[in-house]
Amino acid sequence: MGKHGERSMTTQLKMVLPGSSEKLRISDELAKCFDSGDGGAGMTAFLVSPFSSAIWQVEVGRDGDGAFLGRRWPEFVEAHGISVGWFLVFRHVGRGMLTIKAFDGTFFIKEFGQTLTAHIETGRARRPQFLMPLFPHWMDKMPIPAEFLKRRYIPDEELNRRKATFMNPSSDLWHIDLEKDGSNVFFAGDWSKFLKFHGIALGQALLIRYQGNMIFTFKVFELTGCRRKLVKQGSRFQLTENSEETYSSRDTEQNEEANPSQKNSHSSEEAQSQKEAHISSTRRKRNKEQKMLKTSTNSPDRRRADEIQLRISMTKTLTNYALERYICLPRWFTNEIGFQESCKITLKSSECQRSWEVNYLVEKKGACNLSAGWKMFCQDLGLKEGDKCTFNVIKRSLWHVDIERC
């Protein structure tokens, strides 16, 4: 079976150059995803439109210079208003389906009519994100795109903290100072150390996604446009040569409610079949995730559920009782997380590189609190009565705590 039946994903970043609107060069690695086993003849990519979820059948061809997107690619470019200087992130999600994110000259993601939100994702909502090529003058400090700030995805009160937190694939947290210069805001302070630690070099590009509450995640692309996965080796991270990923329906970020009647779809029965299979698979995975949330804490399914990315936050003002004994959690907050039984969670803070293991206790009457380990967390960070703690649930068993001292 060719790549059409596989579930791995390959991602590539491309810059739109003069001539790219007629024929866009892609890597051989990405082109192999569409090889049906007939020697490369008649390869087709089913390109998902970012604003209508319609399917465009685009020819994948080869010549003496390598692989490219050919027939029907010019029509796709014209229909979506793609221009020279834009950056495009392609991702093969299986069965010949190719999703696309577009970033214009402001380095900010094109919405194409979708809703961007830094809160819990619903419907067509997508996380705000931007793509930054690492120029020489951005290695010591890098600006947050003006368009991103203009749209106020980060509230002024959060920017005034002058601190951002980057989370790498191992859930390690890096705390970067923000520097303001008029209306411009830069990642500064330990920015160069952050890049060096993760093996990120000049000329590469960062796809940065804002998760809310001053937390950012990132992906790294090489000069070739291939995504590089970060692998921890000893005390540092290195970029691997393998850009394939495990399929995740939550990362697809495309609207599942497709409309086959869109006038620019160019879809055939085969393309519609591919789309329906993609949507069906995504829904099955989401249904499975919801079932996992209801299983017991000790089951293998529950342990896998702990790895599901959540974006829930809650702020509590500390009382003397909370500092000396335990802190009670509101029912709406615990219901969103979905824990049904007592377990252990890990707390991390922007003020310290270490982590704390704390008991999450579910009492008989349904009340939930943080008990054993919580007092040590408060003591180690020197928390006092009146301080505010914002609990950001990154994963079910990993919470990041922002502290606002009184």
C-alpha cells in the first residue's frame, strides 16, 4: 500500500517566490506521500481549502528539478489570494489529504474567515499563531508581529507582566523577558540562550502558537522547509532529520463540517470520498478522546487521556488556610478537566525551573482540592496571603501556575 493509506504526517514550509503561483516546488519526502505505487504517474494531492474545507485535486508532478504541485495549483493560488512573499505550511494528514496554513507579509496567519481565539477551542476556532524566519538581527531579540499585537490577542495586563513562557515538546518551560520599545514588543532577555539550548540556528523558522496566559508553543523548520522534531539529548535539545509525526486529529485544525457545494471546490466523487474518510476518522478520534475522559484513573486509556492537550485556566487568591493546609478548586474547573478520581499532578511555575508533584484529591461529597505537596509548592515559592495564582491546565496532569504577588 502506498502512502495514501498511512497515518503518519509530513510537514513542509514553503515561501512563495516569483513563479511559484504556476508551479510550487515541494520536497521529495512530501511528494512520496502521494505515491500510489505506480512509479509516480498520476499522483494527486487532495488539498483542503483553509476557508471552505472544500477539496481541490492538485497534480503532483516531477521533472529534472524534482517534485512540484502543478495542474490546478494556479487556480488554487488565485482563489485564495496567495501572493509572493507569503509563507505556506503544508501538512500531509493521511490518505492523500494535504492541509495548508498561510502567513502573509506580516508573518501573521491568514484567517480566511475562521475565528482565532486564545481561549478554549470550539467550532472553527483556531489558535492565534505567527511564523518568524530567524534573521541575524532577531537572534538576540525577536519582535512579536505588529499585526498580532494590533489584534490584541494578548491583553495589555498580560503584556505588562513583561514575561512570556515557552513550552517545548518535553513540557519544559522557558521564561523569556519581554522588552517594549514604543508600540513594539520583543522576546528578549534569555532569548538567545533559548535558541541555543534547543539547537535553533540562523535561517531556520519558528512557527509560534499562542496558547493564552502568556504561554507559547513552537515548531522549528529548516532552511529546506522540512519540519524538525526536537529530541532531548542529555541537557540539550537537538533537531532530528525525521519530520514525520504521529497522526493527531486535534492538531489538524481544519473545519470538519465540509460543504461540498462550494463553487471553488473542483471536487470529484473520489475527492469527496477522501474528504468524508478524513472527517469520519477525525470524529472517531474525538469521540474516543471523550470516552477516555470518563474511564478510571488507573486504566491505560486514562493514562493516554492525560496526554490530551487542554487549555483551561482559573485564578485563586490565596488565604492563610490555603497556604497552611490545602487549596479548594471550584466545581466548574474540575468538571472541565474531567478527573473522576484522586490522582497526582505536576505543577510548574514561571518563577522556577523545577516542578512539584501534588495530590489532586476528590472527596466523597465531590469537593476537589490540592493537598499533599501543595504546601511545599507555596513554601518554595514564598507565597503569601493575598497572592493570586492562575492555574493553566496544559495537560490533564501538567499545570502551569502564574503568580501575581500582592
